[in-house]
Amino acid sequence: MEAARAMAQGIENADHDAEVRCLPMADGGEGTARALVDATGGSMRAVPVHDPLGRPVEGHFGLLADGTTAVVETAEASGLALLEAKERNPLIASSYGTGELMLAAVRSGAKRIIVGLGGSATNDGGAGMLQALGARVVDDRGCDVAPGLAGLEQVASVDLAPALHALDGARIVVLSDVENPLVG
């Protein structure tokens, strides 16, 4: 916001009749929820979640002023910043905490969830997120797969019905500023 205020001051100095409005911005990673909450007069909500390695942490999501739109950052519960460099291992890192944030948002009344994908420490294709929402992601013996990328190789079936029920009809909007092909 400091840079925005400096630019606004420059514009106002050059044109005294100019109307300038500064709004925070983010790219879908860290700070996205706060930027949208601040711009709309919403609030941040704290919730207990799990980090990419399954440890309990306090996460946050934003609830916009309309009371029905939530903003969830993947980075908040499943992000690189939650791990030390030596802990960064996509084979075991899970997006489970992101699903926990989404579930908390729905339980707080959200009917639309904006999910920012930036800053993630996971490569599990959202399997952990789905599991947190109640989906069954199982191997060929009907057992839950292991967290992280390593578990994806074992997936034989996914039952999304419990997750869809948990989302209670909420619309999901994804924010991403990159293209990541699944393979190659």
C-alpha cells in the first residue's frame, strides 16, 4: 500500500482534480485474503487447521462484507512458508489444511469460496483438500491413500459425494496466475 499511496500522491500533485482510490492487491498467494477483506470491509477468521505435514497450526480465511463470500489462501494452511527448507517434500506434503479452511468457511455461512492457489508446498492434486472435506480417496483395497504426491500413485477411486455434501452447494472460484501442466 505504501507504493500505491506514493503513486496516488504523484497523480494528485499532477492533477488536483484527479480522484484516486488505492486498493490492496495480491496474486492469489500470501496476502490475497487480507487484500480482499480490506477492500470490502470484511473480516479475517482464525481456525485450527493442519500444515502440509499434518501438524496443528492456526489458519485464517477472509469473509467478505457480503457475509457469503470467503477467501481461502492455499498458502495459509498448505504453504511453503509453514515449512523449513529441509521439510519441503512434495511426496508427503498435503493440502488437507486448505480443505479444513474451506469447510470452516462454509460453516460460517459462505456460499462462494475464492481459493488462491499461490505459495503452495503441495503437489497432491488437491487430494488432501478433498479428504478434509470428507471425500474418500482410496487405494484398490479401499484404504485411504497416504498424504502427498506419494499417495496419488495408489488412488483407485474417489468418492466426492461427502465433500459435495459438506460444501453445501458453495461455489468454488480458483485464483491462479500460472499454468502448470499436469505432466511435462
